[in-house]
Amino acid sequence: MRLDLQSLPDILIDPIVRAALAEDLGRAGDVTAALIDADARLRAAFVARKAGRISGVACLRLAIHALDPAATVEVLIGDGEDAEPGQVIARVEARARALLTAERTALNLLGRMSGVATLTQAYVQAVAGTKAVIVDTRKTTPGLRALEKYAVRCGGGVNHRFGLDDAILIKDNHVAAAGGVPQVLTRARAVAGHLTPIEVEVDSLEQLSQALPFAPNVIMLDNFSLDDLSKAVAMTAGRVRLEASGGVNLESVRAIAETGVDAISVGALTHSAPVLDIGLDAL
């Protein structure tokens, strides 16, 4: 089943794809593809070698069209859909030189994004039936944040903040530098605009009790035990959204979700996702 996704616009993806192509082309262009006749054409298929959730088909399309605007790209498995081993994700016909030059950039981005989507899907499935949502972090590959966070959505996850400017997220070092939870939340309430959410990280039930009177939008429970997570849920009684964070893995995420927290943030979605094995086969 395909997810109802808001796709990324090409204007955001194209500069990333072109930068990757330029990196690969180096100072002299593709000296190997130059061995192929200039007018030769090639038909090929992007094929899943392993099962997984697909994300990033726009990257392969833009990579090929950057070098051959007249190429045809037929997408058979779109973003948010699942592929089985051997299934064709897309068929392409293009100038052979262009397709061979674009191949690695297209596969790098498609495989990376599909890997993120596939790992996210595994976490989402692990907490199915609970109210917890799986959210990402800012632990993304520099330059690829928009793509990787989109891939999280393709896997059924939810995006956390995109950068330092779209929410006030008070971490433990901010608390320490400001002198404590009450002090830093007092300042946050004084400066936050009416559309700026506030989240504060706490590392104990005592800090949680200090944060509650300030009614932040979200309280992050950092490295809490399962018992303390359950106590935190009872203490807040739905007054504020609770996000569990720290040391989450596929073996522990279900038990964390069953404590009743609203969200579970997982840095591994983007910093440790294995690339989904996808290849390009000539037809």
C-alpha cells in the first residue's frame, strides 16, 4: 500500500543531485563513458536486490534528466511503496553515455533514502497498536537532511524539527548553562513567539516535575528506565506530550511504546540505516 505522501518539490532535490553529479564528474568528466558512441542509446532497469520500502525515485529521475533531458523514466514502484527482491523500480531509456554517468549518483541517493525508509518502517511496525509515533532527529548526513527526513516519512515515521530555527529544543547542556530547568524555561517563555513550540529535555522525574508548571509543548524523557517512563506518563496525565529518547533500538522500542509515551525519537533512522541494495541492469 502506498502512503499518502507530500512529495518533495524538484527545486529542493535538484541542487543536491547536481552537486553529487559534479562531485563524480570531477575535473574532466566521465572518461569511461566517453568510450561509448555519442549517439548510442541504452535501456535499463533499476532493480531491488533486497526487499524494502522505496524512497528517492525523484533523485534517479533528476540525475538522468540532468544529463539527458530527453530520457524517458517509467516509475513502477513509487516512494512509500514496498519492493521485493528482483522487482523493477523504474525503467529508463536514455543516451548511453548519460545513463552510465548518472548511474552511481542515482543509485547512491535512491539506495540511501530507501534504506532510511526501510529501517523507519521496521520501527513503525514494531510499535504498531500503541499510540507512540516514531520520530527522527537532526542526526542526518550533512547536505542530505531534506532527503533523509522525507525518507523517514516514506517509512511511516514523523519528522522532528528540521533545524535550529523551527523550535526551541532545550537539551541538557542548555539546562546546565542556564542554571536549571525553571530558569531556562522562564527565558524560553519570555522569548518564544506564538508559533514557536518549546520542548525541554529532562533526565529525571525531579526535573520533570520542575518542567510541568511551565507547560512546554513537549517534554523529552532522556534515557529513562521503563519504570520511570511509566511514572512520567502517570505524572503528566496527558497535560503535555512526552517523547522518549536515548538508546532506542528495535529490541527495546516496543516496551518503550507500551509505557504510554506519545513519541519515540530514534537517531538510528538516519545515522545508522543500511543502504538498500538496488542495481541498474541493462535490458
